[in-house]
Amino acid sequence: MFFLTVGQEGGGGSQEAALLPADTARPTWRRPPTGSAAPSPGTRWTSGGWPPPCSPSEPSCPCPGTARPGSGCPTAPNDTYPRGLIVTGGNDHNICVFTLDSPAPLYILKGHKNTVCSLSAGKFGTLLSGSWDTTSKVWLNEKCLMTLQGHTAAVWAVKILPEQGFMLTGSADKTIKMWKAGRCERTFMGHNDCVRGLAILNELEFLSCSNDATVRRWQITGECLHTYYGHTNYIYCLSVFPNGEDFVTTGEDRSLRIWKHGVCSQTIRLPAQSIWSCCVLDNGDIVVGSSDGVIRVFTEAEERTATAEEIQTFENELSSATIDPKTGDLGDININELPGREHLDEPGTREGQTRLIRVGDAVHAYQWSVVDGRWIKIGDVVGSSGGTQKTSGKVLYEGKEFDYVFTIDINEGGPSMKLPYNITDDPWLVAHNFLQKNDLNPMFLDQVANFIIENTKGHTLGSTGSGFSDPFTGSGRYIPGTGLSTGGSSGVDPFTGSGRYVPGSAPSNLAPSAGGDPFTGRNAYVSTDGHAGTIPISNPYFPKKDPVTFDQANITQIIGKLKELNGSTSAEQKLSESDLQMLEKFLSIVSTPALEAPTAQQLEILWKAAQWPEDIVFPVLDILRLAMRHPAVNEHFCSGNYSTQFSNYLLNKINLQGKPANQMLILRTVCNCFSSQSYGSKLMMSLRETILSQAIEMKATSNKNVHIALSTLILNYAVNLHTGSDIEGKANCLSTISAAMEALQDYEAIFRLLVALGTIISDDPNALQLAQSLGVDSQIRKYSSVSDPVKVGDCCRFVLKML
């Protein structure tokens, strides 16, 4: 069991105890004098009772200006910062990153639109943040790589599952979401109120805590394995012991609870109402931060246990604390039915058992200590007189006493609603419960809370230590009145049968062969010993320097299909014989290297034909696909007045509801746009986020030719991003690669994704770190053993070597 350690810090405000890593927290805790008494190990957690001042070598790390930190976390040590960094999020919407050697921030991350209330640092330098603005953001160094959108309320908890590259977010919308490479993979539902904390148990399981006073254990597959009960009010935070099984929790019921083997083995009461944060250090000690501005450390280790004097000081603070019965953690109280001091002569039955004793007109709360074999006073219960409205000055409502009972009229002429309130209550919580109880829209929360505050100004109970705020909601606990700041086989026409025109098909003798050029099949690569499957000495696959285009075509079949389908279109869309001859000439021009310039009239006819209905437009798309390789055509459609029309046309055609042939051809058309660095590439890069977000939906099709076109599109984006420093663009591309890897199975498509991945992470440490943090190595590892085609296994091993 756990004891208080040799010291506690004052004035910590709302910063989380998890702010400092274990090795940097130790210098601030003074050990007792040599020879001081210490309880034996294996008994209970204890803590010191004096706040030693920080020395000049122990700088504090305030956020700039007057911003109040609402969250914090340490980062792992690295070569640049061997002691790691400290990260804080504040109500100024910013994230400050500090070294341990300076009170000034190393840099500030800007991007959130409201208070940053949760942070989690992962491997390889990634940082995950959650905010009241309902979003989470993924950061690497000084850049925002991704914004995770999906929650409908504040994101109060975030955690990174480093091994699989998953990210978890818990929200006031009562849900937990699991993200992979920027997309939501799963939503966990089960909590009945806001999710306040998350903790990782192992690669497959995690814990969550909530305002519903429960802890839940989840599998990443979505199953809730167990629900833990014990707290009687909000649970704000939880942290896991090094064994990956046991954990601790803290909450609004004045308690720190230690859970071992699935049960609450110890309850430690503290002399503060709100225990906002807890952290288990690497040595097993527990750090907690509370609303009285004090950080306390508890330990099982004999050598770190506080002195008897310090323990007595702590117990004195605890016994002099006042307990409000309206918080619910002591149950309903009737002073006339309580026993006297003689009841303390009877031993308790379990560690942490609570007993209320009547002493005259007062009520004292005691907790049983198995180790000491005695009842320890944990506070005086106030406001439990059991008086009536006449004798106590309170208003009786539904059998309970309240300082105020407001009458609320929501709709004119409708029934009135009663809103009971005590001056020791949190107005935001009361407002939330009132709206929920009466099934009212949550949008009234601010209005109701401010109504309470305005009508109870100046009425407070006791000293609450102004200046210490709830790091999650921003409000001080119990201080009303304060300001709130198909893969079909190739060669088959999917619409008219086999042996006919196939959009974008190549002659069979040009089919790629294993060991050949990775994309064309020609000039087959052979390893030095002549055997396939041996890792080449040099890497011939990536980084890829030039975009991949789709060049093969059978002009005669395309024109034949065009003329055939022209007869079935409407009169206003039908092409004349002269138009067809011009298109045939146009196709001949754009399919030869002579670079004869097409005429404006030919381009207008092509654009007219491109408006054909979905079921017959595919031969026109094939012509457009070939034409985009021609510099003049590329410039015509990708710049000037036509670029907007052309962009909208492409985006309209990239959709999961389209015909498979059209899906394939429009993706190939976009790929061929990259053939011009001056025009097509620039336009496609300006549309990157939109095109990739729509194109990745094509992974749901079962057509392998669509999948190959999709992977080629991603590869071309990787090629264009490789030489630049657009880390956000690279993050977008990595996210899309990861999503495609989950769905695509065709080895040619997988190969092109591997080349795209290798290209993105080559020569860019930031992109490499991001890929590592996303866990892409675990996604691709299975392809390292592929020997047919050999290029898949070879390329995969080269990528894994980099990761």
C-alpha cells in the first residue's frame, strides 16, 4: 500500500501532475533528514506536509502572458534534447514547448481555435492535442500535420497507441474515437457522460474514465471488457502502473483510488475537493495535483516515505477539511440517525471504509486504516443539519434543501421548470444536469449557467483558494459569481463483352513481368547472382523522380467505340461526321511524339463530347486521358479560364457511384495531368487534399484496374512532394497511403504504394518520423516475404530498412 513521500509542492495551479517526467521531477522533492522515522514498506501511500521552495536550478515554466495552462505532458528524450521537452496547452488556444533549462518557450504551436485541454506525446516526435474547439491535431516539431475532425463537443482526453500508430480521443460528446493516419477507424460508445481521461494498458487495450463516475476497459476492436465502479463523482484522470495492469484514478470526490487486480484496493482522501490529475512515475510512485494548489506524491518504497511529523501534518490537514454532503460522496445524511464516538471503538471491515460520527451538532467523517488499525479523521461534514426551510433558511425541493430554487420558463405559455442550486455547486454542472434532466438543447448551457452566476453573485461558502482552476472546464471549483473568462481480367470490355475495346488497355505483350522495370515491365532487373528474390545492392525503386503516366492505347478501337456510342446519344450532344473526323485527327496528334499542336476547334469538340452521359462517356475519357500528356492540351485545360471548369469536371467524376471504367479512366487522366510540371502538376497539387480525399474512396471498389490507377495517383503526388518541404502535404499523402494499404490487395497496386511511401520518406527526417509514428511498418511488413512478383518483396524490404 502507499504512503505520502517526503515533500509536496504548492502553487501548482491547474497544471497536470503529468507535466514533468519522473527523472526531472525528483530534484524538487526533498528527502527527510538522515535517521528520520519512516513507516515500513507495503503499508499505505503517504505524502509530505511542507512545500519547499524551488531553487534557481529548478525553473518554473509559465506560459507567456497571462494564459493559464490547461494541460501538459513531457516528450521522450532524443539526441537534440536528451532530457526531453515539456509541452503545455492553454486557454489562449496555443501550445507552448519548453526545455527544462529556460522559462521561455522554445516555440509555440498555433492552430486551435479554443482552449487546448489535452496533450499526448508519442514516439518519433509526434504530439497529439485536444481542444474545446472539438478537434484534435497531430503535430511534428513545429508543424501541424493533420486535424482530426469528428467529435461534436470538446476533446478532453487524447492518447497515442505508439505500436500500431493509432490515436485515441475522448470527448464531452460521451464517445471515444480511434484514428489511424488521420481517419476515424472506430467510435467507442458506452459512457453516459463526458469522457475525461484515457490511459493505455497494452497494444490491444486501454482505459477511459468519465463524468459518469466509472472507468471502462476497452479492446481496440471496440469491445468493452469491464466497467469499474467506486468513485461517487466525476473521475478526472487515470494513470497505469508500470506492470500495465493496475491503475490509479482521481476525481471530484476528494479521493485517489488505487486499483489492483480489477478492484479498488486502497482509497486515499485528500484535503481538497477536486483531485484533477494523477500520474504514476516510472518508479511506481504516484503524483496527484488538486484544487488546493498542492502536488502530493505517494509511494510504497520505505526509503522515500515521509517522516512521521510530515504524515501527521497531512492528517491534520485532512481532519480539518470540510466535506459538503451535497457532493454525494458520503451518501444521504440525517444527523439525528448518526451514531456517536462510541461507534469508533468498532474496527472497520476494509481499507478505506468511511464512517460518519455525530459530535454534538457537528458531523465528523472518519476512514478506516487497515495498516494502523484505527479510524483516521478525514474532515468535518458541513451543511448536514437536517433543518427545515424555517430553521435553516434553505428551500426544500424534492425532499432536499437548497440555497436557491429558480423557476425557469423556456416557452411562453408552457410549463415552468424548477432549477435547484446550492452556493457550493458548480453552476456549469448544475446547468448541464438541468438541461439533460428536462431534455433541453445543450446550446442553452451558457445561458443557464450565466443566469445562475448572475443571480447568486457574492454568495460563496468558505475559502476555496482563488486562482486554482479546473484544467478541463476552466472554471474554479465551487466559486459561483466569478468571471469566466473486381477485379475483371484485362482485355475484357466491362460493358460490351470480351474481345472488344477495353478502355486504357495495352497490348498483351506489354504486360509487366516479374523482375522487369517496376512500372513498364521492360529492361528486366536481375540480381548479381541471377536469382530473383535477392535484395539488390542498390535501390532501383525509390525515390521516384518522375511521375508515372498511362500511355498505352489502341486508337482504332477507341474511335470505333466512339462512333458506335455517338449514335445512341441525344441529338444536341451527338457529334457530326466532321466532328468525329476532327477527333480522330486530334487523337492521332496527341498519340505521336511529333508534338503537332491541336486546334482550338478540336479541343472544343473534345470538351463537348466529355459532357456525354455517364454510361457512354468512357471512350471520350480515354481520349482525354491520352491528350493530357500533350503539352498544349495540358496547358489548355490546366491553366487560364478552363482550369476551373476542368477541375470541377474531374472532381465530379471521381466518385464511388460512377461506372468502374469511368473511375479508372478519370484517375488515369489525373495521373497524366502530372506530365506537365508547369501546368498540370501545379493544378493537381493545388487540389491535392480534395482529390486524395475523394480518390481514396475508390478503395472500396473490387476492380483491380481502379486500384492500380488509385495507387499511381498517390505515387505521383509523392513524386511531386518529395523534393519540397510541405510536411502537411506529405502527412496527407502518408495518411492516404496508409488507408489504401488497408484495403488494396493487388500486388501491382501495393508495389506502387510502397514506392510512394519510400519516395515520401526519402531525404526527409520529418516525413520519416511521421511514417514511423503512424505505424506503417506494421502495415507493410507482410509484403517483405512476397517473391512473385519479386519487386514487391524487394521494395518492401528497402522501405522497412529505412523505417
